Amino acid sequence: MATMNIKVIYHSSTGNTEKLARAIADTLSIQAELLGKDPISFSEPVDLLFIGDGLYFGKANKRTLSLIDRLDPKMIKNAAIFATYGGQAKIGTDIKELVQNKGIRVVDEPFTCKGQSWVFINRNHPNEIDLSKVRKYAKNAVAKVGR
């Protein structure tokens, strides 16, 4: 199979989701891209887009929602979702549904793990076990695209 075009795009207010994004990117020998003020555009088709965010007051960040809103199923062939949360693990499912509603195949169940919230909640998460799991998740997602 030819080399796959894989992207890791994430939003992180506290650094929790960024840790996961970097672990995925390092595993796949690519760079993770932080969602900033400027929209990210895709000049060529993406075989697998990893989308990451945290849970902020019950939903994904507006930059992530805006990215998903602009995704073109002709350009994004497959997606994989990763997220961190303080209390509610549903963030992954929420993002997955938004992506699927755009007509984009989500290759696996979302990867979610606890992220440190405020000062004491989920302290020291994501930890090495979480990072090890997200690396495995990344490899599995790539393998599923190849099928």
C-alpha cells in the first residue's frame, strides 16, 4: 500500500489532550497540529485524520466543532477520535457522531481517558498507562484503514 496521508489535529486548553496528540504523532512519525485561530485546510486527501479535544463544560471546544463543520468527506477518508475529560467520558462519542454526520467513516470507537481537571481531579492524567494505550490505539486505527 502506498504511504498513507495521516494527520493529527487537536485542541487542548490544559495540555491533557496535547499529551495524547503528541503520543499518537510520535508513534506514527508525524507532527501533531494544534487547532489555532486560523482554520486548518487540507490541500490533498487525508487517509486518516485523528481529531482530539477535551471536554469543556459538557462539550467540545468551538474550534474543534468548527473544524468538524468544515470537513469534506471527499478529502477526509477516515477519522479516529481521541479525547480527555474531567468527569464525563461522552466527549469521544459526541465528536464521533458529529464526524459521522459529515459522512466520514470513523474507524474505531473513540479513545478517551481522564485528564487532570482543576487541581485535584484526575491528578497526573494522562499518565504513562494512558499514553501507552493511545499509542496502541493509533496503530490499530492505521491498521483498520489499510483494510
